[in-house]
Amino acid sequence: MVSHAEDMQQRRRVARGQRTASAARDAADSRAVVNRMARAWLLGALVAGFGVALVIRFYGTHFDRLRTLDGVNVAQVARNVERGRGLKTDVIYPMHAALGDANDSRHDIAAGPLYAFALGMFFKGRGAEDSSVALFNIILLFITAAFVYALINLVYDKTTAIWGVLAYFISMKAISQALGAGGATMGALAVTAALYFGLVAHKNAQAAGEETDDDEARSIWTRLKMLYRSPWPWAVAAGLAAGLGYLTGMVGWLAIGGLVWVAAQIGERRRTALVVAGVLAVIVAAPWLARNFTHFGAPTPPLHSYSLLMYTAEFPGRSFMWQTTGLPESPALWAVTHPMAMVRKIGYGVSGFYATVPELVNRYLFPFLVVGLFVLPKTRGQRLLWGGVWFILLAQLLTGAVYDRDPDPLAVVTPAAIGLAVATLIGLMREHVTGRRAILGVGVAAALLVAIPYIASSVAGGPGPANPSKPALDMLATQVPRQALIATDNPWQVAWYGGKRALLLPESSAQLQALGQAGIEPDVVYLSGELRGARVERGREYWARILMTGQGVDDLPMLDKAQMLPNGEALITLEHAKAMIDELRERAAAAAADAEGQEGAAEEGADSGVTESEGEPTAKQGTPEDQ
């Protein structure tokens, strides 16, 4: 028989062996966890580095200045924020004379407040420059990429999420929207974040009821963990993100409804969650709505409200912005009393978006976004994400058709839509493609197809042409007094690059005089080269004729001096800006001397038997650059 002492020793040896084995397993598990974390961080760093390299390459080959109207307009508002003036604009619209508001120092009526305010804060540390606007939006793009990864990983898996982020990084739409700087990148960030928060709330609600810890035994850490696993904080976050999305100026009320609906899918308390998320979204937007009521008597700024009139027979294009008379008091009432005009407008607007929507994702990926809606969503979370993205896209499209046909607000779904399209492609490959070589071949082919637009535009491309108006804008910035008011067809660039108050030109010189009688009298009239485009909206035809013919400038009423600039633009000055006339005359004289020299050379060529094969140059045809 084994003695008691030997038995105890045997038990100790067994226990010691078990502890040693357990410690070894724990150490192996710890090493495995560390290795997994290291691999995850390394892969994340590689993906982020790839994105940074692509954006830097595109920036270096394509970005030289802000080109979009929205980007330039918001930049000048943000500069006023940075200077402590608040959401003020240096752009004045003639339509305010028709509305009985002729004050030439006003609150902004176009830019989204959140984007302009955040950009203004960024200017405080970086300076108000074109490159600062681009850098700010690139930062937003990378934050959005992190939410794309989290969102797709939540409803699919890590592999799909990584490929989704890579596709987002080579999206021409995403990069161009960031460098265009009109606010769509911030709107996309808000929408993607709201979708993610809403789906986390749904997932936590599905897992509710599994906690069994005794309430009395819960520590602070345990309570925080319980709060993190609860659906309600995430539903609240989704509602707040939806409201912030509206404040970017790119997300409409209909789209907010889709975001709130996703946030409210948390089980039996769905109705309560819907109310909570909706109320929070309204609360976030309420100060902006109250501000608009205070200043304009309506919940939306006048430029947005009167966009209902755009692209109708009575108000073609954006002609209402140029008018000093003839605007209805209520654009909503006008829309109700002109139903057929609105139906035609919406019909043309929807058809106009037909070619735009596929570009939001990528023309090669867009079919997968359509196919995946019907064949691949399997879990409840996937179906919610697909339904939410498509609802937001269609809501934005309808809003754009009713208002201004601007495709930029559609881009708020670009990040999530790219992730879903990639998820469809990967899902189809997993179901129908077998073998590593086949999967690798399909993956490489798909990656090349998606990357072709980027490669063609970024790697093989080059920077765009310099701003042809820069000499005139520099002249306005340096030689015109700071308080001068400049009437121009391009007030956004004058306000941003010229640093001056700018009035959008009315339809004619007679209406320009009418503005003077209303208290808005410009000191300088500047006509940019954009007026030479073949397609000129009503409201600029009068001024376009002046530039196209180069005649009649000196005959304009109420103007003392006028000069044609060598770059084909016109600067029409009043007594306030006479100090500029000498330099303008010198420039005009130099241009005339060059022209005489060219004429002499042409005559010599004719005398020697050389004839011209073409007649006089004509105006450039096509649509002018969309600024």
C-alpha cells in the first residue's frame, strides 16, 4: 500500500504538472493573441499606407486649386469663421433685392454649417489656403475609411472589409469629392457612421439577455461593459450622427429618415428607439433651423428654398439667383400651383441622374451593388444595411430631382455602397469560383478593372490647367480697397481668392442700377473668362455678349471706366477704383502692341504667298467648367 506521504507527493506532482501545462497553454494563447494583433495592425498599416500613397499621388498630379463652386464658396465662409465673424458670407445675391433684403453684410445662405465651422477651426491651425481645404477633406476621407472597415466587418467579415476599404481608396469619386471640398466627404462620414452605430445597436439588441451578473456584484468596469453591450447608447449615437449629417448640408431630411429607421431596429423596443433617434436628430438640427427662421423666416436658407424654382420653363437653370424682381414670395406655394412644371422638372432630373449614379461607386462595381440587393443579404444585419443604403441613395436622388439636380449629395452613400458592392463580388466568388488560382485570377482581374480609372487619371495624368483668372483675381486682391464691392459672374472665386465682397451679377446693367437704388452699389464689375462658354444661362447673356464681342464696355451706364484684360476678361471700374486704370491701360497697350505685331507678321506672310487656312477664331464650344 501507498503511504499517505507518498500519496500527497504524487498529488503535488500532478498538480504541479497541471499548473505547468496550464501556464504553457496560457503563454501559447497569449503569444497567439499577440501574433494575431500584430498581424492585424500590420495589415491595417499596409492598407492605410496604400491609401495614403494613392491620395498623395492623385493630389500631386491633379490638385492645384479648388475647382468646384461649393468648395470655393464654403472655403470663404470658413475663413470668416476662422476670423471670428461666424457663418458670414462675402457673396451677395441679387435675389435678396427681390425678397426685400438688400443688406450687403449677411449670414451665409448656402453652405452647410457643420462643414464650414469645422473647416474654419482647421484654418486656425493650418491657415486659410486651398491646400488646407484639401488636407482637411483627406483627413475626413481616412476617418470614413475606418468606419467602412468597421461597418463591413460588422455584417460580413474582416477579409471583405479590407477589400472594401481598398476599393474605397481607389474610388475616383471618393478622392475627387475630397479634393473638390464641397462638403460631400463630411456628409459621407456622417452617413457611414450613423449606419454603423445603428447596426451595432441592432446587433447588441439581438444579444441582449445573455448577461447574468448580479447587480450588486457589478463593478464600474462591468457596468461600463454592460453599457457598451447595450443597444441604447448606439441608437443614441446613430440619431446624433443623422442630425450631424443634415448639418453638413449634404444629407436631406428623407435620407435622415432612412438613418433613423436603421437605428431603430433594436427588437421589441423598436418604436421607442425610433422616437429616441428621430428626436435626437431633430434636436441636433434645431439650432440651425431656428437660426434660419430668425434671419430668413423659413427653416431652410433662401438659396435652398428657392431651388424649387430651378430648371423650370419660367426659371431656367439658376436664373432666379440673378433676378432682382419677379420672384414669388413662397417657392413652396409656387411649386404646388405649378404641378406640371414640377413633374417635368422631376422627370428630367431623374433621367439626368441616370448616368451619374453608377459613377458614385464605380461603373465596374455598380452592377454588383444592384445584384447584391436581391441575392446575397442573408442575415438580418446585412438586409438592414442593404435596405438602408438603397433608401438613402433613392431619397437623395429624389431630393436632388425636386431641387437642384446637384449630384454631389448622392456621394454620401459612396463609402457604404462601395463596401457592399465588394461584398457582393467576394460572395459570388466564394460561391461559384473554386481553386486558389481561379480565385486569384478573378481577384486580380477585378482589382485591375476597378483601378483602371484611377491609373489612367492619376498615374498617367497630370495637373490641370492653371486658373486663367488668377491675374485678374490677384489684381483685385492687391489693388482694390478691402471694402470695395465687386459685381461679378464668379463671386465665389472673387470672395475666396480676391478676398473681397462680391455681388453675383444681375441679368443686365439696368438691374445693376436697380440694385444701386436698393442700397447695393458695386465699385467694380469683373467679368470672368467663363462667360465665353457657348452655353450661358439666362442672367449672364448680357455680360457674355460684352466679352464675346469685346464691344460696348465703355458704354455701360453708371460706369466711369472700363478695360478689356489681356486674358480675355473685363474689368469695369467706378471712381472708387481709378488707381487701377493706369496699370490696366499699360496691360491693354502691351496686348495691342502684340496684336499689331502679329498682324504685321500675317501681312508679311500674305505678301510672300502664305495664306491663312482658317478664319477668325470662334468662342470655345461646349459647357464651361463646372465651378
